[in-house]
Amino acid sequence: MNLIKRLGAIVGPSQVLTDPVDLDPILTDWRGRYHGKALAAVRPASTEEVAAIVRLARETGTVIVPQGGNTGMCAAATPLSGRPSIVVKLDRMKRIRAVSSLGDSIAVDAGCVLAEVQAEAAKAGRLFPLSLGAEGSCQIGGNLSTNAGGTAALRYGVMRDLTLGLEVVLPDGRVLDLMTGLRKDSAGYDLKHWFIGAEGTLGIITGAVLKLFPRMAGRAVALAKLGSIGDVLSFLALARAEVGDRIGAFEVMNREQVAVIAEKMPQVAIPFALDADWFVLIELGDTVADGLPALMERLLERAFDAVLLSDALVAASEAQAQAFWKIRHSVSESSKAAGYVVSHDSAVPLAGQGRFVTEVEARVKALRPDARVVMHGHIGDGNIHILAIIPPVADADERFRQVDVINAIVDEVTRDLRGTISAEHGIGYANIGRLARVTDPVEIDMMRMLKHTLDPDNLLNPGKIFT
Ligand SMILES: Cc1cc2nc3c(=O)[nH]c(=O)nc-3n(C[C@H](O)[C@H](O)[C@H](O)COP(=O)(O)OP(=O)(O)OC[C@H]3O[C@@H](n4cnc5c(N)ncnc54)[C@H](O)[C@@H]3O)c2cc1C
């Protein structure tokens, strides 16, 4: 029996996609830059089916590329190895397995869409705090495999911090069950962390136990204008001192970023003039809503007194708060529409953030005066995305050269500041040549050893993270 028939025997013939029309969106990355090749995309409905697929792939030497919502930024879910491959799509695995209000946890299948998990938590009167622009289509398995951060990381941490347990199908087809959901467990190595952020190279995540938190009773949202990145950081320090853990989000955009949104997404209302260099969206949240607006007013007053802000708008309603967030969530779509985006995901220690932003922008502009340098990010956790938008270049080799020169600037400054080139998106395929520029060779060697130990035949998403 050939491979396609045998896959059909595991998941049902209709769940093995081979038609080029069905495969095209699955084989193309979110940015539309990479087009992979696969014999089929397979849609299992259970952990047992995933395990049977992995055993079959191992027997036949077939490469497996796990795929969630395919919203990742680095072509990590695109089959690009050039070897006979299948894509395993988790989208039929959408069960909410259990919600525990007492334990403040939710157990889910890895194919659950992030927004569905947020909604399920809300139904139980709880909060699942991971939040990002792609939350309507990205999946928990993808969030785990990229160690996603998003806009609430400042308060709640990244996906790694939000995870209590995992279920993983290993490259040899065995199921690793780490779904106890325990908050304390010092019995040996904590294996779940191997798979979080592994970009599908060490196993297929099929289930997870995630942390829940008390639901916010209300929020206060404001947009503030500031003159420099130094003022942005001083405003953050002031906010921490004034309101502590009530800072739910602290998102920054430079003027060029907001200008690109205004140009490319006119349907998004920008309720202020673009007469400042930096804009901060700050959200305060609390389980007790009373007093939040007053707290925000007092914080802004203090910031005005300290001459950190030139203006601020406080959302007068929930609808206006959502409209403010709409601006922030439009950064990726608008930049994509503005030209060829050379995107970066560095994080550096907060003390170096000012130098990072200033030096990268100046060096990129000196090299490419035609580039639009847009910046946005979750600056409170050290992660600001610097994007150089350049005019499209038709020749692929020339484009690669131009992109790499810009990348080299970012990587050099990141390394000097002891940062990382990927705070939350991963390395995938797109950033593969950059990892060694910044990361300690001993660390990379340990990663390779782990990969070789778990997946000696290199069948799980080969050619991602490292060659
Ligand atoms: C508009 C927009 C905004 C975004 N904003 C943010 C943001 O603020 N913060 C942030 O961190 N990210 C952000 N992202 C990128 C983010 O990484 C992804 O949206 C998300 O985490 C990936 O989930 P996914 O299901 O789409 O994964 P995919 O893109 O399908 O896959 C990503 C990686 O995970 C692997 N994978 C997927 N599922 C599994 C599984 N079950 N088991 C093993 N491996 C698996 C894939 O092989 C691949 O390596 C944004 C993306 C978009 C499009």
C-alpha cells in the first residue's frame, strides 16, 4: 500500500489532502515568501492518530512538518527540506479536555485556536492571558512551539510561563504524557521545556495544561505621546512605581509605524495627530474595577509633571479602548502592505533599549535612506520589533543580499547588548543563518545534541532552527 493510502487508513481518506488547490495555502508561509513541497497534508483527530502517523513516517523515512494556524513569522511551518514530506495539521484536534476553577487550569488539545481557549476560560470566570494579533487563527500547539509572547507578557509572562503540562508525540512514535498539571514538581528534569519553543523539531505537541488567572473586572486604556525612547522607559518605570502589577500592557509604536497604519489601513481610526516621535498604549487592569480610571488619571498627571508626556488620550468607553487596541493590532497587516518588510524580533536588556533603537535606526537609515524604519513592541519586556520596509526587489539573490546587510546591523547591535534575535517568533527557516551570529556556540551545540538524541533520523521539521 502506498503512503497516501496508509495515511488514509489512519485518519480517513478525506483527511489526507493532496489536491494542489487545498495544499497551496498550507505550503505557503504567512508572509507569502516561501512555498514548500509536500506529498500530502494530514489532519489527525486524536493523539493516537498522530502517533500512528509518526510511526508510519519513521518506517518510510518521511519528513513531518507540524502545522497549527500557519501564522508564524519565520516560515517554520513550511515544508522546505526538499525531502519527501507530509504536513501534519492539528486543526481537527480542538477538544477542551477539562477546566479547573479550583486549580486555575485548563487542559486542551493542541489544535485549539487561542481565541477559543480565551473564551472557554472566560466562560469559567477566569482569564487565559496570552493575547496577540493572530489570536483568531493561531493554535495552542503553535503558540507553545514558538514560545509566543504577545501583549500581556509583561504581566503574565510568555507561553513557557503559562504552561503546567504537555502531551507530546515523540519522533519514535511514543506518547510522552506530562499532563499532571502540577504547579510544583521537582522530580528530575522538567522535560516540557524542551518542547516549548522547539518549533516542531523535537516532537508533535498534542495537548497542554495551561494556567488560568483571575478575570479582570475592568480596564483603563490610554494612548500617550512621548518625545524619545528614554522618556518611554522613564514612563514605564514611573507606571511600575505608581500602579505595580496593574500594568496589563505597555505597547510602544514609533511615529513612522502609526503613519504606515494610517496610510495602508484607512479603516483604522487614528484619533490623534502624528506630532510625536513615540506613542504608548498603556492598559491597567484589576480584579476590582473601582478606582482604575482615577489611577490612570493620577499616573498620567505624574507623567505630565515629570515632563515625560506631551499629550494623552484616555479611552472613555470599552468601544474606544477596543479602537485603541485596533491600532496596535494593525501593525503587521499594514507593514506587510507597505513594501518588502525586513522584520526583527530582538530583545535586549531594558538598560540597553535606548541604544539599541537609536543605533539600529541610524545605521539602517545611513545604509538605506529609502527604507522606512517602523518600530512597535512590548517594550516593557525588552522586545521591540524593528522593521525596515524597503521597495520590492525582483531578483531573489539581490533581495537576499540587501536583507542580510540590514540583518547584520541588527544582529551586531543585539550581540553587543547581550540580547537575542528572537524574543517570541522563533528562528524557523527565515532566520537560520542569523542564530550563530548572536548565540553562544556551546548553547547551539547543546541544542544540536538534544535534537540528535530525540530525532536521530532528522524527520521532525528538519532544516528549521539550524541546518
Ligand atoms: C498578525 C500577527 C500578529 C502576531 N503577533 C504576535 C505577538 O504579538 N507575539 C508573538 O509571540 N507572536 C506573534 N505572532 C506570531 C506567532 O508566532 C504566531 O501567531 C503563533 O504563535 C503561531 O501559532 P500557529 O498556530 O499559527 O503556528 P504555525 O505558524 O502553524 O507554526 C509555528 C511553529 O510551530 C510548529 N507547530 C505548530 N503546531 C505544532 C504542534 N502542535 N506541535 C509541534 N509543533 C507545532 C510549527 O512546525 C512551526 O515550527 C503574530 C502573527 C501574526 C500573523
